[in-house]
Amino acid sequence: MLAIGCHLSTTKGYRAMGEAALSIGATTFAFFTRNPRGGSAKPLDPADVSALARLLDENGFARLIAHAPYTYNLCSAKEDARAFALEAMADDLRRLEMLPGHYYNFHPGSHVKQGAERGIELIVDGLCQVMAPGQRTVVLLETMAGKGTEVGCSFEEIAAIISGVAERAPELARNLGVCLDTCHVSDAGYDIIHDLDGVLAEFDRVVGLDRLRAVHINDSKNPCGAHKDRHEVIGAGYLGSSELGGGEDVLARIVRHPALRDLPFILETPHDDLVGYAGEIAYLRGLAERKDA
């Protein structure tokens, strides 16, 4: 069965997230480690975290994906912004050891006119500082759309970050993976609508499919190569709408592809409540299981 879920709030606690996931048919989910715009993190209740761990085990959940706040920028041109990102990411990873064996996803950052090469150097340096030997959380680099000066909009940039860490600290690189965002990768210019096999073959050649650990499944308000990063609800954007050149068959190929189908899928589509996510979970799971897809 397709492991799929959405972002859930930590406001009511960790076990409450698991219960919310069950209520919408999710078998994985994502959550922000702290306010998505940054700031301090609430103290964790060990009993609450343990209660979630039991719920996950009892209900056969796939790995969860903790998401770093958007404000982190390991390759900022400002020293204080980098220092904040380093401190907060290291703290996030320490806290996640209370719920071991899951993923920690982050946006690589924006080089802010320093150049991609310098941005990659700073990201590599940052990862080598915040990751710890023996940690049980896998850190995921998210594929980006290429908006502004974002780093990570090409497979080559993702691979350069991973290889940079591997050169300096091989034991840390073993805990690095990739989260492929369908909106971002399409907006970056990879034609997953017409050539998903080709895109994944290129990913395998440049990065390696063994590094691909999760999927953000989102529709896009913009066509391939737009570099905009504007998510749309499933079926209403350029990936899922036949009127815009995509369609249900595109979505079916994504959720059924041998390189993707066993990974956790996370929805980041614009809904105001869980009802919309429940519908998308049921729809995409239906596509994954449909015999004629």
C-alpha cells in the first residue's frame, strides 16, 4: 500500500499527530521541527514522543519526515544567519534522536549572489558541523525549483553537496539522502510529465537512486522550467490537469514507478484543513492500486 500523508501540526503534541494521520488514512506524515518561520522549539515530552512511537509501530507507519523551518540558510552571505541555521539544525537533530530512524528534510539554501559553487561549499561545511557520527536520523536534501539563488535545483548541485560531505566525513555522508519534490523538480526544468523514466535515469546517473528516500508529491501552478515554486492541489496544476498538459496518467506513473512507489510520499498542497488531504490521499492511493494505471 502506498505510504502517503501530509504535513501535520505539533501544537497538540506528538501522539496527537499520529492520531490525526490515522483519521485521514495516512501512513506517514511530515511535521516542522519548530515554527516554519524559525524561532525556538518547544520542549519535548518524552512520554508523548514514546506514545507516538508506539502508535507508529502498532499501525505499520512508514518513516516520518521532520521538516526544517524555511528560515534556515546554511549558505547565507550573512554570518549571523548561518550561525542561527547551524545552531538550530544541530538542535533539531539532537531532538530527533528521541524518535530515531526517521528523516530530516531541509532546503539546501540560497547563495545570495555568492555563486552556487560557494553556496555548495558552505552547505557542505554546515552539514559536517551539524551532523554527528552514529546519528539515527537520515538528513534529506530537497530538490528545489531554482527560484532566485536557490541551491539544489539541479541534480548536479545535489550530488556536489553529497560528494563534498563524503570527501570530508564519509561516516556522515552515509546518512545523507534526497527528497524529490514533484513541483520543484518540474519547475526546475525536469520533464516528469513526458519523461519520468528519463528524469529518474538521470538522477540515478548523477546522484544515485540509492540516495532517493522520500517524495513530496505536489501539483504545480506553473509549467515545466518556470522556476517559480508555487504548489497546487493535486489534479489542478500542470502535472495533474489534462487541460494543462498533464493528467491522471502522469500522477499514476509517479505513484507506481518502481523507483518511487515504496518511498514515503508527503503532500504539501494548499488546503485549509485535513479534509482536502484525506481526499488526495485516497485518490493517489487509488491510482497506485488501480490495475489499469
